[in-house]
Amino acid sequence: MTVQTAATSFEDGQPPQGPHHVAIIMDGNGRWAERRGLPRAMGHREGVQALKRTVQAAPRFGIRCLTVFGFSTENWQRPAEEVSDLMGLVRAYVGSDLDRLKKEGVRIRILGRRAGLPTDIAAIVDKAEANTAGNDRFLLQVAFNYGGRADIVDAAQAWADKVARGEAAGPLTEEAFALGLSSAGGPPVDLIVRTSGEQRLSNFLLWEAAYAEFVFQDVLWPDYGAEALGDAVAQYHNRDRRFGGRHPASSKAARAKG
Ligand code: IPE
Ligand code: IPE
Ligand code: MG
């Protein structure tokens, strides 16, 4: 039997122990470079290598979807040169890896506002999405020009537009509202990781984080890879997710009492 989720299928019918969807705030590129006396751009470049390692390692841990924060709506405040370096990384990553990712069954989705991106970047991300739309082995979501608040405002606007067109049937529900978010159709977020020691969301996945677990790691993003991801997953396995309810038969406390 095959169990289908929005993004994946499990051939043996038994989904592996989660997390199925890990979202990562890839932070610390600048500090990684500064500590080595290098320009920040070098940190961002090494950050792309870390992303490649992490995407490669993820399926090993039963992860079927990765969402990574690549550029926030607030990152436009950085000096123009750094913004341009960060845009250049999209060209480099997609340019060098799209064919391979496509062959490996990875579907790419970009979360965030398309409007406001340089025209060539918008074209690159459109192409990456279109070329991999038929893949379902792994879902890689890149939050780029993404802000959780902007995304929620856009969803609210989408609903208001529906009402104005006379297309909204019935009251607004959480499910109907979430259809307007850029994450719509993706699997729920199980685990949010932030690297570099900072412990804040910085406007990442505000709505989707509602019942996600959080792991903060001291490693700087360019040093990330299979080992650090494995550590984050191990921490997740020690959590007891209750979603506001009770499930004594499976809770850690009940297991400990025997
Ligand atoms: C994360 O690294 C990459 C982006 C924000 C795009 P930073 O550039 O934020 O690195 P630090 O936090 O300054 O070390
Ligand atoms: C969050 O990191 C954005 C990304 C990782 C793309 P920032 O480095 O921009 O966040 P703050 O400024 O430390 O909150
Ligand atoms: Mg940072």
C-alpha cells in the first residue's frame, strides 16, 4: 500500500518516524566569513554548498520536504552589493543544480512574493518550478523575497478579492485562509531549525509554525550538513507533540511509567 501526502509517497505504507517536513532558517553566512577575514559574499557562497549537502542528506532521515529561508522581505535593507550577491546565488544554484535535482525527482517551489524580484530571477524561479512540477519524490521549497507577515496579508487580500468577486462561499475558515498562503498545498511543518545560535523566527513561516517543533543550533550555516541535520532530527525525536490535546498512551510520561 502507498500512503500519499501532498508531496510524497511511502512505498511500504508506513511513513517513517518524522520529521517529514523540516524548515530551516539558514543563518550565519556573514559571521562565518567575517571570522575568517573573508568578504560576506564568500559566506553566502559556502552557504549554497551547505544547502546542497543538506538537500542531499535529508531523505536519509526520512525527510520528504525541506523549506529553506533564502531571502526575507527585510533583507532588502542590506547594502545593495550584498543584495546583489544573494540574488546571484539563485542564478548559481539553479543554474548548476536544476537538471540534477530534476533527475533526482525533486520538485522545487518558491515561497514568497514574485513581484519585486529582478526579472531574470523571477524567470529562473518560474523555470525551476515548471521543470520540476511533475516530481514527487522530494519537495524543496525556497522562501525567497518571503516574509510571514506579507504572506498572511497576501492571503487576506486574496480572500477579500474573492468576496469582492462574489466567489467566497460561507464564512472564512482556517483551511480556506491557508489556501491563500504561498505554502498552500505543501505538507505541515514538523520542525523549524535555525542555525547560528540566534533564537528568533525573523518573520519565517508565522502561520505554519503554529505547532512546529523548534531546534536552535550553534553551527553557522556554511558549516551545516548531514551531521548537524542528524542532530536536529535526533532532538525532534525526543519531543512529544501534543497539538493542544492529550494522548497518554503514546506520551513520554506514560511510556516512562510503563
Ligand atoms: C544568512 O546569513 C543568509 C541570509 C540572511 C540571506 P547572514 O547573512 O544573515 O549571516 P549573519 O547572520 O550576518 O552571520
Ligand atoms: C533571516 O536571517 C533570513 C534568512 C536566513 C534568509 P536574518 O539574518 O536576516 O535575520 P535577523 O536580521 O538576524 O533577524
Ligand atoms: Mg543573519
